[in-house]
Amino acid sequence: MTIGRPQIDESIDMKKGGDPIEEQNRLLEELAAELRGRVEGFDYDTTQQEYVDRLSQFAPQPDKFDIFDLATSISQGLAAQQQGAGPDSIGQGLAMGFNLASADMRERDRLMEQARQEIGLQAAKLAMSDEKEASDFLDKALFELAKTIGHSR
């Protein structure tokens, strides 16, 4: 029994008259576009901020310089002044104590800034790693799609 032109489309699943290879290529191109969209949707700054937020919980909490720290520094300054070779002077001892307190405050601020900087650098490294992994995934997926398209032709 012979098959007429209208039955050919039905027998090879082309009811709408399309080419199955073109249909497969269109679907693969849609998939590739979706993959590109997902990778292009990667926002480095948002990812970095998420890592900063996560890593900040491990940063040491800033020690506020309180009245007891100031009193300790002043007493150290007064004691150091009395042990010096010069004449006893409360003013000089207070000045030494305030200078010690000021140096302690600067050192604490420096250490906190250093910790924030380390967290920022680590977050940047992690975000760059995520971005590279996303790009590598896209490259591999597009390569596999290209191979699939190449085999179907």
C-alpha cells in the first residue's frame, strides 16, 4: 500500500509540517539561551556582600574602650612617671596615661579594620570563585550542546 503526502507527516511525527532537526536545534538553542541567562544573571557584588555578611559573624566583636580601660591606662601612666628619673608630676603622669589610652584605642581600631579587610578579601575570593565556576559550567554546557547539535546533523 502506498503512502500519500498527507500521511508522510503523520508517520514521522511532523503534524505541523516542521523539520525534526530544525525543531531539535531550536530547542537546543533555547536551552543554551536559558543557560546563558542564568550565568549572566550572576551578580558579583550581591554575591560578595552575601559572603561578607556570612563571614562577619566570625569577626571579633569590637571592644569598646570603657572607663575602666581609661583608668588602667592613667594608673599605668602615673606609675611609669613615678618610676622615672624626673621629679614627681601628676600632670605628666596623667598625660602619659592618656597617651597610653590613645595608643590602645588606635591599636584596637587598627585590628578591627584589619579583620574587616580580611573578611572583605575572603568574600571577594569566594565571589570570584563562584563567578568562574558559573562561567566554566556555561562553557561546558554549551560545548555539550554543540556536540549534540553536531551529532544530529
